Amino acid sequence: MIEVGDRAFIGAYTIMMPNVHIGADTIIAAGSVVTKDIPAGVVAAGNPARVIRTIADLQEKTNAKLAQIPCFGEEYRMKCGGTVAMRKSMLKAMANGECYIVKPAAAGGSRGN
């Protein structure tokens, strides 16, 4: 039997062998082959899947990246009413072709450019 913990994310085309346990708050990268138990709170990838970092490390890396590249609110998405002019301003602000579209914070709103 395969056991998957709460809030675990299993990427597409992942193969899981019988009798493995995936811990809570864990990410398994797409295409991985899980042959043994994966602990809680980690990111695992590969064939065979192995732990490559903790979720805390991933959050730290993502937050550092968020501080360096442009971020826009959901209103910039075409599905949420974004206009062609908004899209052009977003493309102009992306120096290296990267940006984040983020949900507004509960109290302060999103960091937009």
C-alpha cells in the first residue's frame, strides 16, 4: 500500500513503488521514481527519488527571488481583466524574461511594478 501525507504534491508521471510512504508537506518532482519512504517537509526528485532540499529552503530561495524580480497582481492576468496595455507594461518590466504574478497580501496588497 502507498501512503501519501497531507498537503503532499506528486508531480506528473511519477512512479511510486509499493509500500512507500510520502510524508506530509512534501513535493515529489515530476517523472520521479519513488523506491523508498520520503520524509515530511522535503522536496524529492530523480530516479530513484532522493531528497534535494527542505521545503523551508525552497521557501527561502523563492522569497529571495521574489525580492529581485518584478511582481504583479492577479489583475494582470488576462482571465482577471488584464488589458493588452497592462501586458505590454509587464513585458517591459521583465529584464530577463521572468516575473511573478502574486495574490495580494491580506493587509498590504501585492508588490506591483
